Amino acid sequence: MTVAALLDRARSLGLRIATAESCTGGMVSAALTEVPGSSDVFERGFVTYSNAAKQELLGVASATLAAHGAVSEEVAREMAEGALRHSQADLAVSITGIAGPGGSEHKPEGRVCFGLARHDGPTRTLTVEYGARGRALVRQAACQEALTLLAGALDDGQARGGRAP
């Protein structure tokens, strides 16, 4: 699905989208806003590169960061859910990862965790191991995966517009 088609689908369902990005630094937001007229669907984006920003802007718990680290499905979940709480969006995607260079034995370069939250269903998380293919390629692949996750949420027939009371 193209980004324009993704936005059209969200529009037809009456949904607004938010993003919470770390390693992609706003690339998903940029892809969504590249399309003219996206402002009626794209509600806002959070670029929360530091742990402090994740806590202050999205409400990620310091205990979650301490227990699991920033690159974890637990943090991705809290980022996505925080993006919903701190916006007027109905659907939010989050990304946190190690684009490289670097990494460790336990958190290798190329590991990226995603969260997908919406008001009308459970939050889903996913970890993708892109490998050490270089910072630019990992970031681009993560951006594309986030767009794919959004498109899938819109196509699964479960997403419906309107915020819960």
C-alpha cells in the first residue's frame, strides 16, 4: 500500500494517526506528511530519541527502561500507548532500535522494536532483526515496517474511528 493509499484508508475510516519515533528520528512522520492533504489524518509525531524524552513526552516508565532498556518491546508498547494518550489520534505506531553502528551481544545492531496501539484494540509489538547493514538502511527499513504496520491495522477491518470516552 502506498503512503497516499494508507492515508486515504485512514481518512475513510475516520482515523487519525500519531507516531512515536526514536531511531528513525521522524522519518515516518516525514513520509506521512510528504503527501499533500495529510493533515486531516496525521495528528502529530513525537521524536523521543533520549530516554528522558520517552519519559517526559510519552510517559514511558523509568522502571520499564531500567528493566528492559530502550530497545525493547516493552518500551515500544509504552511509547505507542503514550502517543495515543498525549494526542488526539486513534492509532499510533512506535519505533525504538539500534540503527548502528554499535550494539551489544544482547542488543545487536539492527534490532528494532515496534509498537502499534489503538483505542479499540490491544497494543501489538514486534521485533525485527535487520542485521548490521548500516545505519541508513536500518532506519529506512524500520520506517517502511512502521508504515506497513499502520497499513495492516487499517486493512484488518478492526480499526474504527472515534476516541473512547
